[in-house]
Amino acid sequence: MNSSKLHPIFVLSLFAVIGLTGCGSIQSAAEDDCKNVGWQAGTKGYNDCVKARIYERKLDYSLPPGDQPSPSLL
């Protein structure tokens, strides 16, 4: 295979890895936040805390309603 066919595959793989890593970091950060507050893993309060923190973090990283993403230079 020549390099022109490998380049798009490499770029798509790189974006997939970055995307999956980002999801894991939100989850682990939410878990760390709840553990630091004093919740014990596996309890109902801990699970509710994690869900709430994930929701808050997703809101922090989402675009405001009606806002359109700007074009990328890539």
C-alpha cells in the first residue's frame, strides 16, 4: 500500500483514539470528584453523583444553544 492510502486511515484512527480518550477522562474525572467528596464507590449516592458530574461536564464542553461550530483549518 502506498502512503496516500495510509494517511486517511491513520488520521481517522487518531481521531477515534482521541475521542475515546476524552470520554474516559470525563468519566474518571467525575468519579474522582465524587470520591474526593466522600462518596463510596457502588453506593446509590455515588452513582447519582457520578451521573450528575458527567452531565455537568458535558454541558461545560457543549456549544451554547443555537451556536454553530466554526470551520476547522484542518
